[in-house]
Amino acid sequence: MTARWILDANAFKQNVSHVIGDQPVMAVMKNNAYHYGLDFAIHAFLEQGINTFSTTVLREAVRIRALAPDAIVFLMNPSTEFNILHEHDIQMTLPSTEFYLTYKHELAGLTVHLEYENLLHRSGFHTFDEMLDVIETNNLLPLEDQMNITGIWTHFGYADEFEVSDYDKEKESWLKGLAMIRHHHDFKKIHAQNSASFVRDGLFPGHSHARLGIILYGSRPYSSLPESITHQALTVSANVIQIRLLDADQSAGYSFAFTAVHETRLAVVDIGYGDGILRTRSKHECIINNKRYPIRALMMSHMFVEVDDDVKAGDEVIIYSNDIRIDEMTFKSVGANSEQLSALNHHSLLKEII
């Protein structure tokens, strides 16, 4: 018996179609497509009409180009490997005046998107005036020495926060600055909205794309949304390998991993944190035979689950599925949606796409 990572390809593609409707979308592919795999995800997105992709790592951008020769590929982190960017026709963020002045000659002929830092303060120009200065400086250069400034973008760091007004502030700052700078430059690609912003507001007027990540992969960006907004196509499961009967005060596992308060029927399951199950996941339930049972301890390769007489050796144990979703665990403080996905160990789990 082996713990499994199983992806329903048709369910994944149906969810993508359900999420995007007829809206133009840039699919975020970072971290190997949220750990779903670039090869699978690119083909699935192309089938659903998405032909614009973004990632944070140049080698992923190069792989995306190989899988999607006619697509737009956007690198959200700056790179100084300009020959590779040119060779593979990869568009790149321009994060600051300093970066532009340092690499002005190397940027010639490269297609860039100006980045506004907004309230996230992670990367990007501080002001739209700074971006305008770069545009004007670039326009004064001989044509062959100019960058191709085709896009402008930002990221909303607070779109999933409802107890504070920061999302309204960052949205207002972005839209006001964008309206100003568009009087001076014609941007073909304008993208700002992540999954949370897109669900809250729909695609902003004048924007070319919503830049969606986690919702395409089956998780809600915030807890007040109904589960029907997106569907999880991924199942992570294992098996009961043995049933142990513990008396009250008897312990099992390393360092007293679990100590029975009363006579307890304990299922030993062949999955653990070595397979990428976060330790905080063990504070919550799993599903066996369509019923939820409490996880009692998590070890490197095993898990203890308190069960009743209906559970026997060989039964399948569901850690994640559309019935016990990753986003449900996120809202119970197990870890961010992407954190749980990224942790899963594709070397130890049996990986299957059906």
C-alpha cells in the first residue's frame, strides 16, 4: 500500500472553465503550477482557452514557452539573464527606476511590464510619476535602444482581508494612478487582480486580464465564499495498515505521540509529514468510509487516527478531496492553500493523473 496524490484531469479542466467564464485570464504558474505540474497545467489551461501565463522563476518561464509556443509568458520577478529572455520571447516585470538605469542597455528590445508596488511593498515602482519618468526616458532613446513597454501591473495584498480598509485603499491608488499614466502611454496588457479581487469585483474596466492563481487550482481565496465557487480536483489518500487497541493511559508512537485517555481503537495509516502533510493538519479530521475521524498523531511516515469498529485494515483514508478540502483546512489555520499544496512530497507519494 502506498499513499497517493491523484488528480482528476476532467474535473480540473471543468473547474477552470467554471471559474473563468468568458473573462480573459493570465494563469499563474509559479512553483510548478502550485505543485500540480507545469506540463499538465499548461495543457489543461490551453484547452480551456487560456494562452497567457505568468511565473516567478525564469526556468519555469522557459519550460512554459516550450509547452506553449504561441502563448504570452510573463516573468513576475526581474532577471538579468537577458539573452534567455530574448531567446524565448519572455516578457518581464520592470520593478524600479534603479533596475532600469542599471540595465538600460541590456533591456533594449525586451518587452516589459511596469510594476507598481502598492501597499504590499514587495516589489515595484513607488509612484506612477517614477514610471512616467522611465517611459519618457525610454522614448527619447533611438528606437533600437528602447524597451518595449507593453504592460503595467500590480498585486493586491489585501483583497482577502475584510476587517480592514486596505484593499479599498490599494484599489483606489492603483485605479487613480493607472488612469493618469494611460494618458501618456498605450498599455496592451493591464493586470492587477488576484483570485480574491477577481471574485469580489469582477474584471476591472480597461484591464486586459485577471491574473488568477489559487482559485484555478480548486481553493477559495477567502472563507466567506461558498465551496461552489471552485472545485478541488485533487485527492490525497493513504491506507489503514493496522488497527491497534490501546488501554487507557497506554501510548503509541515516538515520544508518546499519542496517549489514550480511555480504551481506544487506533488506525495506523501509511502517510506522514515526510509525505508533505503539515504537522498542523493532524489537529483535524480525515475521512474513512465516508465518515470523518479525528487524527491523533502525525509521524514521518505514519499517522494515527482514532476510529470505531467500522474501520479495518486496508480501508482508504482521505486526507484531502473535494469533500475535505485544502481551503477548509486553510480556514482552520493549517496553512495557506498554496503552503499545503507546495508541501506535498511528489517523490514519496504515488502520483497519478486520471
